[in-house]
Amino acid sequence: MEELLRQILSKLDNMEKGFLAFQEETRQRFAQIDERFAQIDKRFAQIDECFAQMNERFVQIDGRLTEMNGRLASLEQEMGVVKERLDRVETRLNGVQTRLDGVETELAEVKKTLHRVETQLVDDVQILLRKIHGKVDEKSFEIYALNRRLHHAEAAIEQLQSKA
């Protein structure tokens, strides 16, 4: 009986270790997600820096256009360059928007997956606990029956010893 209880306790300990390992893995995955968000934040900071540099360039271009008001031919050439740059900026902005949409989609998927994993984990733990509870109840009845038998055997021994 003690061996059975040891086995049950051992299995419970193994389950607890498995749960703790799963919990640690989940924490590590969250740390990885946080790290990825930090990388995304750095990338957005770089993009903001590029935009700041572009803004400086636009200020410089505006100054040149004011100075070159009399030289229309070169102004047309400069406007062509500015248009190309603006097209590239717009293309980059579209790319950034596309990437941001992708990141938001992936984040939503991660949240859904995490919710599903949490739900499944709770369900699995509940099922395991129900099984353990059923087995403990079953063994409790067996222990009760063995105690009754032992009690009857001890009573019979006492009776025989008192006659002898």
C-alpha cells in the first residue's frame, strides 16, 4: 500500500515537473516574443531616423528652390529629382505599412495560438486531475477493505491468543 502511495506521489511529482517545464518553456517563448518586439521597435526607430534625415533633405531642397527661382530650367531638373525621391519615399512607406500589417497579423495569430494553448492546458490539467481523483477514490476503497480484513485477522489472532 505504501508502495502504491509512493508511486502515486511519484507520478504527481513527475506531472508537477512536466508542468513546471512547460511553464518555463512558455516563459521563454514570451521572452522571445518580447525580444522580437524590441527588434521591431529598433527598426521603427531606424525608420524614424530615416524620415528625419529625409525631412532635413526636403528643407535643403526648399532652400535651393528659393535661391534658384530665376533658373527655371535647372528647377525643372531638380523637381524631377524631388519627384523620384518622393516616389521612393512613398514606396518605402507602402512597404513599411505592408510590414506593419504583417506584424499585426502575426501578433493576432500569436495571441490566438497562445489563448488556444492556455485553454488546452487548463483542459488537460483538469482531465488529469479527474483521473487522479478517480484512481485515489478507487484505491481508498481498496485500502478500506484491506484495513477491514486486517482488523478481522487481528481480532481472530487476539481471540486465539486469549484461548491459548
